[in-house]
Amino acid sequence: MRPPLRWLLLLLAVGLPLVLGWPGPVGVPLDLAQEATEASTEAEADRLYQEGRNLYNSSDFRGALRAFEQALTLYRQVGNANRESNTLTFLGLANRRLSNYPQALDHYKESLTISQRLGDRADEANTLNNIGIVNQLLGDYPEALDYYEQSLAIKRELGDRASEAKILNNIGDVNRLLGDYPEALDYYEQSLAIKRELGDRAGEANTLNNIGIVNKSLGDYPEALNNYEQSLAIKRELGDRAGEANALNNIGVMNKSLGDYPEALDYYEQSLAITRELGDRASEARILDNIGILFELQEDIVLAIVFLKQAINTYETIRQSNQALEQSLQESYTATIEGTYRRLADLLLQQDRILEAQRVLDLLRVQELDTYLRGVRGNADTQVGVALRPDEQAIADRYTANQAKLIALGRERAELAKIAPDQRTPQQQARIAELRQLEQAVLLTFQSFFEQADIVTLVNRLRNTLGAANIEMPELNGLRDNLQRLDQNAVVLYPLVLDDRLELVLVTPGQAPIRRTVPVTRVELNRAIGELRYALESPDRDAATPAQQLYDWLIRPIEADLQQAQAKTIIYSPDLRLRYVPLAALHDGDGWLIERYAVNNITAASLADLNHIPSRGNLSVLAAAFTEGRYEFQVGNRTVAYNGLIHAGPEVEALSSLIPGTVSRLNQAFTPSLIFEMDDYRIIHLATHAAFNPGSLEDSYILFGNGEKATLADVKGWSFPNVDLVVLSACETAVGDVLRAEETPAAGTPAGTINGEEILGFGYLMQLAGADAAIGSLWKVDDGGTQVLMSAFYDALREDGLATAAALQQAQLDLIRLDSTPLGESSNRGGFELAQDLGLDPNNLAHPHYWAPFILIGNGL
């Protein structure tokens, strides 16, 4: 709203003289001057509010947040409570779209308080519904139900039937997610009745789709199929091409469940044509995956691989172009996306196509990072995806060409369908009928596509190509070439955890990738991981026995291959829960793995520059520590408290004596402003508490000495391209109990989602900021023990000029061998000594509890 003219004139009379230092006109009442100032402020607030809405509507949610936050400040200044409430609602919506759920809840609850104070019942009901949606997204279903039911009661009181139908649908969704299908069905049917009463055809189609999902879950496939077909008819009637594609896909899924594979393929192909027409790459990938699964069920592995490769390459294209997946897709299909990579790797390994499988495993790591961090962009390497063999490409090209005909017909029919039936000319109506006949003819041709002689020839040729005769594709040989150039006797180990077995893929410099299959189930492997992690968390427990079990599964099958490659360093890309136990702590019955091999973890080879050799010598270090005081703060629903690390000060002092010129920042001098100093140093050493927890990025953090913290979401904005190494000497991952118990942790994260993605995320973010590598610990260690290991590590870097991976190995060996060194005497290397005032028994330091938690992620070669 534009301010009245008299206010603008007053601004010229009052505001301009003040700016120029004039005394202003005599006789202007103070209240009018104040009124003019408030009008100007409100006008600016309105402008920012509208700017925020425009940015929100164009999906620039971060830009919208900035505009709304400025508008909120101004509305509060002028006391406009209505607009303050509206702005808070949009702040909640924008944060929700960015998956910043805690912030969204805070804004919604502030808005709710204002609505209740003003007696605005409609706004109160809308906000209660919004709070319910966020709680649903957070997985707090009982809380979501409570808010939905409060909102529903008000909407019924106001007689708002349209909103009542939407909230009934939301309550149905929550009951479905809780597995209470009869209750969900009841709410969906109530919603459906109202939508039909109001003539809301689009809403009717959506609710029919939801009812279909419930009937499918109840095992009533014929009824589910009927629901989906009704939804499809309405979507076509409305010309809703995206909705039509979704309904066609759902009907395909139902036919697959009923065992009618040809019919399922028919519907998938129609759905795929529409998604390609619309440029909906995420849905296209999902349908390609469904087609791949369909061929796998029919034991046609060759064609399954062709379609799964296309699905993965579509996902990689999405990441490369930085197109964010729709939020609903992220929430509903994340497991499916990662499942596509695992499924393809599994099928390729079954075919002994190891080179291609290794490539898929690497891309899987990138996908897991993207799932956790939201927005990990690919690079020139990942953009290639996984290459199709020439015969596979020929099949894909022919299939796409046939689809182009279906796309053209469907596009024309959809445009005509947008014209209301009673407004169509006879010619238009006749053309619609003709187009439907033509589409049917193309679909019949599609049904025989895979039976055509030339396609059969291509498929048979692929079936007869042995895995050992892998085509040498340059884009898949990059990792092996990197290892040869490194000339460090390094190998890369990729484990792939499957439900019924463990697959090991070993890449060495001088030969084709090696595959070894281990007959251990995922449940058995997870149990062994939990037992080893439990043993490692206390120096009083026997770690060697559980460590031998994992050694037998992970290393013994490739022992001969490691010896033949004369391996000295294992570059390790762990899968799922294997990320919670260090490879260095595996035991062969005679000694620890670290006694024979250095270990360098990587997030993904395609994201690591293994050709780059980090600089050595001329070390410059910025060291910071939290040594005194106590801080408490909220992490999710929990309150956490941390005391200063009493040995962190001596740790920094020891570092300063080992590396002259080390710059230190302790306690109140250790603040977030340190981030802007980091790029002036090669090594950043942070002796402070840090926690990497499953779940939201906001649940993982680094604590500064002044009590402030940076979450992993904050770390995404850090930049220090000149840093070689970041060391966090007192971090931990809080999953030990969950790994053992296989149950839901207190924080509310399902055990099935405990997969180490937060460890991947930490390592990747340090590299994204510019560091070559990072060192962190997997569990909390007595900080006296940490001081010993860190002193040994920096001594190895300085005295021996070792690379980071080799220096960490040497430090770990020093602790293992301390039991043979008299207390207080120097070890057999350099200037490393065990101080007598740490209160530690050197015999205990040989336990992997002290030396094994520290893992190196990135390029430490």
C-alpha cells in the first residue's frame, strides 16, 4: 500500500532537513512527524514482504528468507501484528522448503501466538496445520496428529469445508505412515466425500491416489488398481500431465505386484514418455528404475542393467546441473534412489562386470553425501555417470526414438484436453479420438519392441560378453591410472554391503579390479560391527576377538591380492555401518592391520584429487583449544553439556614446541572469527568438543572456546583453499548403543538410518572448504591419551617429513609399542615422549581405544 500524499510531503518537510542537518520547519507537530516516519517504515516493510513472496514463488527460498527477516523487523517496529504474523508464516514456509524444520517450527509457533492473541481463528487453524506438517516431516507423528486435529476442529467451527477436506487428508497421511491403514482409509474417505461434494476434481484425484496406496498396503491389489485408474481418468480429464504420469506409474507398480509384467511395462512406458515430455528428470529416473526392477524380476539381467544405468545417469545429470529434487521426492524416494545404485552394483557384480561395478560404488558414495548434505554437486568426473556399452547404448537410443512418437501424440492430446468438452469443436473432438487411437497403436508397437530381431541380437551379444572381457572404457580406468601415478603401493578397497552377502572390490595399480564375495548377511555384519565398536569404546574390553571376525570378512579374502600388489596403503571407501569402526583396528590373530598398512579413508574417488600431492615441510599451524569452563546448549530435543578439556592446553603447548611459530587461540580467544584466519595456515588443529550424529545437519557441530558452536550446516559455508589438513582431536559419533542394540535411539532416528553419512559429510565438507584432508575421532577418548597420539603425529610430520597417512600410522604404532618403552623415556623415534603427569599407563595406550578412533579422510598420501 502506498502511503498517503500528506505523509510523503511531511517526509520531505521533516525527514530531508534532518538528513541535511537543518532545524526543520517550525510548527510541524511531533506526532505527525512520527506518523510520517512510521508510514515510511511500513511502506518499506510492505515492499520487502512482497519481494519475499515473489522470491518464494520463484523457489528462491534463501533470498525469500532474507527479505522476510528484514520485513519482520520493520513490522515489529511499527507494531503491525497482522503483518508480523503473516511474515512469520512465510518464514516458516521458506524454512520448511529448505528442510530447516526447527527454525520453521519456531516461526510458526510465534505466528500462532499472535493469531490467538488477535482472535484470528482462520489464521490460527492454518498455522496449526502448518505446525502439523513440520512435525510430520520430522517423524513426530503423534505431535502432528494433535496439531492437525486442533486445526480440523476450528475449520469445522468456521464451516470451511475445503480446508476441512485437506486436513482430513493430512490426518489420513499420518495414520498411513503409522501403519494404521483402516484409520487412514476412514479419513481419506471423509476427505474424498467433501471434495466430491465441492466439485474439487483435482483434490478428488489426489485422495483417490492416497486411497490406492492404503489399499495396496492392505494387500487389496484389485481395489488399489481401481483407485489408481479412477485417479488417472480425472487427471486425463483435467489435462494434468504430471498427475497422469504419476497415476500411470502407480498402475504399473500394481500390475507388477499382481505379476502381470507385460501390463506393468505398458504403463511404465506411458508414464516415462510423459515425464520425458515434461522434463521431469527425477521422475524419469524413478520410472527407469522401475523398468529395470521389472526386467530383474523376469531374470533378464542384461536389460535390467541397461535401464538401471540410464536411471543412475539421469540422477547424475540432475546433480551436475544443480537441480534440487522436489522436497516430496527427497522425502519419499531417498531410499529408492540409493537402492538404484546398490541394485545396479549388485547385478554388475553378479555378471563379473567389476570395472563398471566399481564405478557405480563410487557414485553411490556421492549419492549418499547428496542425501545427507542436500545439494552436493557433481563434477566433470561424476557427470559421465556409468558408461553404457555400445550395444547397451544402441538399445537405449532405439527405445528413446520410439518414445518420441508417443511423446508427440500425448502432448497434442493434452493440449486439446485442456479445452472444456462443451467448448470443443467437432474437429477437435474428432482429433482427440484419433490421437487416442494413434497412441494405442504406438503402445502396441512398444509391446513388441524387445522382440524385434535387431534388439534380440543386441541383447544376446551382451549376454555372451563375459565379465572378464570388460570393454576398456577410459572413463572407468581413471582410478587405476591415478594409483599408478601415485607410485606409493596404494590400493583402493570398496566394500558393498548387501542383504545376503558382502562384496569386496579391490582396485590395484597393475591389474583389473578384483571381486571377492563373502557369505555374510547384513544383519550378521551389523552385529559384528556393534560388538567391535563396543569393545573399542573402553580400554578394559577385549577388542582383538571381535576385530578378528571383521578381519576375516573384510581383509582375509583379499590377503593374497594385497600381497601380490605389494600394498602399503589401503585407500578405503567404507559402506554403511562399516564407517563406525576403523579399518586400522582389525586384527588378523597376530597383530593389528595398522601394523602392516597405512589407511586413508575417502568419501568417493571421483571427488578426491588423488593426483594432487599435498605439500610437505615448512609447516604452519593454527591451534585452538577449549580448556576451561562449561557450556550447555540444545541439540534437537536434548540438552548437552561440555566441560573444558584439561589436557587440551598442554596438547597445544606440545604442538607449539614441536612446530615453532604455531599460533594458538584458547578459550575466549577461540571464537567463530577464527574461521577467517584459517586460510593463512597449512594445518588447523582444533582441540575441542565436536559431535557427528545421524540425522539433521544441525545435530552435528563443533564447539568453540567461547561457547558458540558451528553446525555442519554452517560448515557448508567455510572456505580455506590453502589449508592442507584440518584436525579435530576430540570429536565423537554418538551411535555406540544403537549399533549394539539395533533399536531406535533416544533422538528419534530409526536404526535403519544409522549408516555413517555424518562421517562422510564431515570429511567431504572439509575438502569442499579447500582442505586436502581431515582427521577426526570416531569416539570420545581421554584427552590425555589424545595428547600423546597428537604429539606423536606431529612429531612424525615434522621430524620425518612423512605424508599425513604415514604420519598417522607411525603415531598409532608408537602407542601400540609404548608398552616396551620405560615410562618417561623417549620412544624409538624422534622427539616423541610420554609425559609422566598424564596419569596414563603406557600398557593401556596399546589398546585400540586410544589410537584407533582417529581416521584420516581425504587425500593424505
